[in-house]
Amino acid sequence: MKLAVFGATGRTGRPLVEQALERGHEVVAFVRDPSKLGVDHGRLAVTEGDVTDPAAVDRAVAGADAVLSVIGRGKDSPEGMQTAATENIVAAMQKHGVRRLVSLTGAGVRDPRDEPKLFDRGITALLRLLQREVLEDAEGHARVIEKSGLDWVVVRGPMLTEGEKKGAYRVGYVGKNSGTRISRADVADFMLRQVEDDTYLQQKPMISY
């Protein structure tokens, strides 16, 4: 398959690109700075641009079979960046007839299947207090996807670590079969599985150890 990956130079994006190539996929990596990618492969193409630029996003999505987004926010990210980027991605997918979208977000974004414990509620309250705009942007991005009419999976994770890929982790919901951390490599593994697996279609599962 040909996969368009947004956020390819990030700490989760790089293992996502590497694992996609290892599985035999073609990859179009969308990056702001190609020098930060650090991956060279015959099945890898790089598209340079900004996720808030609809034309640049359109170029990356055209011809793809599926899209994976691990867009992260930096200190210089504009307000509402993740939501705006997702709107551009969804519009490009609708235009080009690309159906499958797998996007990463945090456990603070809620799902009706969640059963948050006191600890979970406390973390969310802290996020709203200290990082309100970041959380609201993540929630906004999820709403855009939910209303898109696409075949989507929003993957939620707790604290992400730099550990190795284990290939074994729990898939649940906040407060239900969920832990407090998982490696970025295993996040990438799970996201790639969702490209062709319909088990969690139009759901927001949480993955953790």
C-alpha cells in the first residue's frame, strides 16, 4: 500500500515511517524540514510543506491508499494547529477518494466507552488547567475526523516512551484495560495494523502496557 504519513519527523513519526517501510509499504513522508527525517529508502518519497497549507497537504495525499497522522505540537505551533491540519487532511482525502485515516492523540480525548477512574479525571482536570488549548485542539481534531464520513481510527495513548517495540500491548479504553505508558514504537505498530484492520473502525481505542 501507499501510505501518506503526517508528522513523519517526530518521535513517533520516525518509527512509524521505518516500520511501514519494513512491512513493504510505499511511504510519502510529509515534513517541514526534510533534513530531520533521517530515513533513506527506495520506497520513501518526501513531500515538504506545512500542514496548515491545504495545497501542500493535497499533494501528499494524492495517490495514497491510506493516511496516518502523528502530528505533534511544538512551542511555536499556532493555536488550533492540529484541528486545522486535520481539516486539510480530511478535505484532501475526500477530494482524492482516500478512505482510511489513522490518527494519534492523547488519552485526554474522551470516548463514550471510557470509564475514567478518579486518577483519570484528575489528569484530565490538570490538562484543562495547565494545557487547555492543547487539549481543546486535540478534541477538535477528533471531532473533525468523527464527522468526516471516512473510515477512521483515532488511536489514543498515555505517556509515550522511547522503548523498543514489543508487539504486545493492551487495547482498551480509559479506565478499562488501560495502563499508564507505552513505547512510541508500539504505537507505530498498532497504527499500522489499523490501516487494514476493521476491528476498531470509527472508534477511539487506547493502547498501553
